[in-house]
Amino acid sequence: MSLICFVVLTASKADAQTAEEWLAKVDGQMFYKSAEYTALMTVHSPGGANRFFRMNGKVVGDEFALMEYLEPPRQKGTRYLKRSDNLWIYFPKQDRTMHIQGHILRQGVQGGDMSFEDMTESSSLLEKYEVKKTAETDTTITLQLESSDMTVSYPFRELLIDKRNYLPIKMVNSGVNNLPIKELVILKTKRFKNRTFPIVTEIRSRLVENKWTRFEIEEIRFGMKFPDDTFTKKVLEK
């Protein structure tokens, strides 16, 4: 087969993929059943100041998550435990645990643009949204996602996908009225055994100018098997 024929056939095959097939490929790259990571979160305020937080996180799907601050010193040892729609925060200096739930899970962590739901999201977009293709170029494809459940964090999402690695170059998350709330931009990726995964992501507010949060994964391991008591208040308050 000539090179020209190969390129034409490859392009035709890509063009023939449905919106659902493209979104399934995104799922295959971005989402995982379980993982453990260490990350640096930078919260940039409109005034120009930056605050830095280093953390360790353990995640199983959308159901369970345990996160602990490693830095700065004043936050060190503060832990978050998520179980479904419930969140507990343990403050070691006061030896106190606070329970929150519902929409508060969608508020920005440390006043930034990444909510706890954003930070622990790991489930199939294809299972949650109806999807349609709205634009396409030689290198990108744009998908519009809409949820039938208007109570989810982002009933509407728009993904600009890089055809080479099946990852969003940009994802715009919108509310009930389809008005943009924030956008996620992938700045750096890394190849793992069976996936290319975002390791530097910036979440930019679409409501407040010059406000963003950068999430940099320093180390991550997928497919982790955690002890049975990992996501319990016993471990949270140890």
C-alpha cells in the first residue's frame, strides 16, 4: 500500500468515528478506577498573588477519595475524606472533624477554581452525557456534551480534543443555563503504560478575570489496591 493510500484510509477511518466513539477514547485516557498521586496546587488570585499547596491523594472512582496536605506547614496534616456525596475535613491542630455535603462539595478548594469534585472526578463522561460533534479540523474535534440531570456540577461541557492523543486541549464547563463557569486547559501530558495522561492542568475562571488554579501531578500510580479501612473516619482522624 502506498503512503498516500495509507494516509487517506487513516483519515477516512478517523472521520467515520462517531461522537460517542471519540468520547469513549477520551474516557480511556483520562479516567481510571483507582490511583494515588502527589501533586502541587497553585491558586492564583485576581490581584496576582499565588498560594501553593502540596498534597497526597488516593482515589477510587467517584465514590471514595482521601487527600492530605503535605505543605504548607500551617496546612500540613489536614485531611479530606470523600464518600459518595459526603465530605469530612479533619483539622489536626484542633483535633476536630467537620462534615459537609451537597453543593458545598462544588466550592473551590482553598478559594481556588478546582472543587473537591473536580479534584476527585474519575468516571466515564460517556455514561453521564449525551454527546454530539459540532466541529472538526485535521487535528482537532469539538464535542458538545449535555446531561439530562441538571443537578450535576456541569450540565453542559464542550471539549476541544487533540486527535493525536485523544485528550482535551480545552474543556469548557457550563452551568444550567449553558453559561461557562470555568475552563480546563491541559498544559502538559505524560505517557504511561497504556495511556497518555494530563500531568499539568490549569483551571481558569470564566466568571472572575485573572483567576486560575494550576494542578501539577508530580507522581501518580494507577490501579492501586488500598486497604479496606483506607476511606474511613478512623484513618481520617489518625
